[in-house]
Amino acid sequence: MVRKPEKIEPITDGSFDDVVDKIVKPAPKDGNNFKYLGPVSPDYPAPPRQIPLDLGIQVERRVNGIEMGVLENGLPYLTQMGLARITGASRKTIFEITKEWEERYNNEVIGKGRNAFLKEYLFKNQYLEPTLYMELQKDGSTHYAYPDIVCMAVLEYFAFEANSPHGEAVTNYRNLARFGLQKFIYEALEYTPEDKWRYFNDRVSILKDSAPPEYFILFSETTGLAVDLINADLTVNDKTLPDISVGMAWGKFWTANSLEDEYGARIKYEHNYPSYYPQSASNPQSPWAYPDAALPLFRRWFRNEYLPTKFPRYILGKANVLKGGKLEAEQIAAMFDQKLIEG
């Protein structure tokens, strides 16, 4: 059972500078006063089970001795070293907690102890991932990023639930309880979240009036889907906008049904991505534009075939680039076909 930290009140005043100054600096690795911090190998990896995410690191650096960063999808994190420092634990202990979570994730009985506390805390907060970290690649090396929700769970455990609570964890929990770890990381790294409409609006601007006369382009016909996702506060970026997926599926349908014989030939048109999109490296592209006469058929196909049978599978395959991971992918897919998730 989770014990509420009733006697530890968060600070109620002070600026960001006050908070960052109160986050304790790293404790010595050895010494009688820091029995929780034994000699630490710099090479403790997280268990190597996770496929690296297709996400870049927007910014990462050390603040007051704590390694932290933000992914390009806006997700704040601490490194394995950063999590160890903020909790007053050793990297070996963080490694053991990480491994324990994976080994016991599928156990039906939660039981007792630190893994039980973390499960109760994280499941209650809709963190359902089978690992506590995300494996990232940067400059040829592997980084282990622990999301902010995981970090706060581990911090609370060491502050109040461990057999011998860590003084560092108590201090840091008290200071972060009011400010919030996400806000702390954002301000420490001087990071401003991007406009959630940017990826969509910039493409709309570039592709405005790009359809050849008497032809339609697929991006313009899929903007309603993107708008629905953004309004639902779900991730829409260069990796999740579905027009390439739609184009491939519709192209196969077009060819398989010899629709050119009925509606006339499709033609190529010039298409460009915004400069910050990875796809812009191959600008200009030459996708297909389709005869306006086929537009009613496309809209029926998109509504009755693509959205319920193809889009859910597409977005579930993008779980590793979404801020909310598999849970967010399932939420998006559920907007169109619950059966594919349950199956």
C-alpha cells in the first residue's frame, strides 16, 4: 500500500532558480554518511531488450550534476546517471530496479516491495510500458532515458517507501513536488515546447494550390484526420502524418482495380517538405495526383476501408515515436477501430 508523504510539504514559494539551487548536488560515491552509494561502474547499461526509438534527442546536458534531456517529441527524461543522482541511489541499484520491472512485468500478483510500489504508482498514472526506460542512439552511442513519470515514481519510492529513506530523495522530492519534474527539466534546459500545429500547418502552406488543375492530391484529402488528432491533443509530426501510408494503400487499390480505365490517368506533381522534415533531403518529390472524377470514390474508400482497417495498424506501428508510447497509439487507433486493438 502506498504511504502518503504527509509530513513532507512541498515548498510553496520561490522561482525556478530557487528550486534548482535546492536540488542536491551529487553525493560522494564513498563515505560513511552515504551508505547507499557504493562504487559505481560507469558502464551499467539498462537491460538490452528494447528496440531503440526512432526519435532524436532535442537537447541533453547536465544541470547541477543531474543529466537530463528532452526528446524531439517533447518528452522530458533523466539519464540513468541522472536518476541515480536525484534519488541518492547508485547506478547499480537503478539497473536492478529496471531489470526487476521487466522480469516481473507480466506477473499477475503485484506482491510487495519496491516493484509493487512502482507498479501501483505507474499503472495508476497510465504508464503501462514493459520497460522503465527508452533506448536512444546519439552520436553512435546508446543513451538510456527514463521518462519523467518514471523518475518521479522512483524518487518517491526512495524518499518515503524504502526501508531506509534517502535524505537526498526527500529533499529533491520536496522541491520538485510543487514545481513538477517536467517543468523543471524544460526550464533547466531552456526548452520551449513546439507549437503542436507546426508540422501540419507548414505542410498545408507549402502544398497550397499545388494540385494540378482537375486533379486532387492525397495530403489535402487527409487533413481532416490530422486536425482531429491534433484537436485530441495527440502527436502529429513528420513521423505520424499518414499521407504516405494513404498514398501507398490507395495506389495499390487504384492499380488492382484498373481505375485508370474508368477515370483516366493519374499524373505526377511536384511536392516539397518543410526544411526541418527529414524527408526534405529528397526534395522535390513526385507523388501522384488523381483525376477529380475519382474523388468521390477515394473519399468512400478512405472512410470505409483505410480508416477502419489500415490506419489503426499504421499508427500502432508508430508507438515508438509517440510521446505516450503504446498507450497513445492505442488511443489514436481506438478512434477508428477498437477491434484491431483487442485482436
